[in-house]
Amino acid sequence: MNFDLTPDQKLLESTVASFVKKESPVTRFRALREDPIGWSKSLWKTMAELGWIGLAFPESVGGLGGSFVDVAILLEQFGAGLLPEPYVASVLSAGTAILRAGSAEQHEAFLAPLLAGDTSLALAWAERGGRYDPTWVETTATKKGDDYVLQGEKIFVQNGHAADVIVVSARTSGAPGDSDGISLFVLPRETEGLRITPVKTMDGQMAAMIKLERAIVPGASRLGPEGAAAPVLDEIMDLGAAAACAEGLGVMRAALAMTVDYLKTREQFGVKIGTFQALQHRAVDMFVRTELAKSTSILASIKVSDPDPAERRFAVSAAKVELAICGRYVSQQAIQLHGGIGITDEHDIGLYFKRMHVLNALFGDEEHHLARFAAQPAF
């Protein structure tokens, strides 16, 4: 299988890398940790003008019709620079939900402003009892005339603190864990009864805890047929997991490069510590783990669009497990090889360590994906 990038993809890679290095160095992320939004709306607009937000969407809705491999190229460079803009939350999660389940009118109403960089979105799917299961929906949507009354709670909603529009999963029938009976609703931020509480995550970014207290939404806010949203959510979970692998690869490569540079400059006993063979071996092990994660991430990026759900799940879960194993190893070794300075907040390597741990937990952790991988028909 040929994993080489095309000339256009190589150009995209170099363009994004240059942009991130110039417009969003790690110093920018440090400053944004204290910002109430945590990312820049002006930079988000610039990303839209460059076509990056539209890259993941088909031309029929105003996008560029790119593949997920193209999107993964973006995400890897975003990870290398710790770019905090809500690409996964807005584009791959909520954007995909509207694209897959919404009508042409809903595409125009919600995707067009997103593609222009005028709005950001969020997908509220996780609940306290679910543990990575998008079908575990206790939030209810009760029909009342032409409207629905939403009642429930969603946790750790990515970009929920800043999103202009939030897509919410709610149960219109059935019990938690049932695939049937889940519907998606589009709620503007100002919806009465929608309570948003911003929270900080361990990597310095932001999310939200959301409560729906008898929030009344019109029937026109429902995406697609009533009770038929489970397959859409299942696809989004795999898109998110593949995205985490791509971004995690960028985090690993940046952490490895920083560590090798440190080994080449730090002196101990009058010599560069990079001359010590034991430390060279550990750096080589970091490189090997990074390359392993790269291979599985590329395969996941290819297979995440496969029409066969089994093929998609097999590749995505394999990549997510490798991200957990390899990413944890690389980030831990990076901290140790930096020594005492590596555990201080002032040094950037700790920021990459924290981001890696968050990526490992997003859209299914190691335990979740290992169990799902083992449950695939081939095994």
C-alpha cells in the first residue's frame, strides 16, 4: 500500500506547517490558556478563508470535497503547534452531524456560516453513564405539539463554552443503550433552558458542562428522521478517534524533535548528554514508537471513510490503541529526558504531555478501543 503523499498534499502540509509556526506558536497557546474562549475568532476566520474548514465538506454544501487524509494532514500540523481552534469539535463532530442528518435548508442555515468562519459549533453527546457509548442517552426530548421539550445533562462538550450552535443528542423513545430512538437537535446558544458551564481541561483548553432544563425547541430544529441518529453518531465517534490519532501524531513528532534538540544542547559532566549511548537508545525508541503510531494513523485516515463499518472500526480502534501506547511512551520519555525542567509549567514539553493524555481519552480510551478491536469479526 502506498502511503506517500501526493504533490498537492505535500504542498498542503508545508503550507499548514508554515502557517502554524508563524501564526500560532506555542507561546500563543500559553497566552490563550487564560482567555475565556481559549481560541481566536479572527484566526478561525482566516482558517476558513484558506479553505481549511471547508476541506472536510463536499462541494454540494460549499466545501472543497477533500478526503480525510487531507484533513489528517491539517490535524497533524495543528497538533505539532498545539493550535487550540475547535476544528474537530466544529467541523468533524457537529459539522458532520448536520451534514449527514440535516436537510438542505439546515445545511444552508448552519453549515454556510461555519464554512465562512463566522460561527463555531459543538456536539453534545457524552453523558455521565455512557463511557464512550453515544447510544447511552438519558437526555429526553418529549413531543409537545410542534415542539420538543429537552431535559437532561451533557458533560465535557468540546467547544461547548464558545459555540454559537450546539447539536444535542436526545432520546425520543427507548431506553439508554438502545440504538433506536436517538434524535439530534440543533440549539442556538441563546435557547431558553440551555445552561452552559465552562470548564478547564487538563491540557489548558476549554469545554463545557451543559444542562437542559425544559428547553423548548421547534420541530424544525430536529436533524433527520426522529429516532434514527445512532448511525450518524457512530460514524462521528470514529471520525473523532481518527482525528485524535492524527493530531496525536503531530504532538509526538514535536515532542520527539524537542527532546532530540535538548539532548544535543544540554551538557552534563562537560559533555552533551546526547553523546550518552543509553539516552540515544531511548531517543531511538521514541522514534520507533512515533513511526508505529504514524502507520496506524494513516491507515485509520484511509479506512475511516470505508462504507463497511467493520473495516472502519477495525482500523480506527487499532490506531487509537497504538496512540495510547506509543503516545504515552513518547510523552513520558520526553519528560524524563528533559529532567527536572520537564515537569515545570514554564517548559513547553509539559504542554505536549498534557495534550497527549487528553487525546488518548477523547472518543474512546485504550481500554475501550482494545475491547472493540478484539470484538471485531476477524477475531
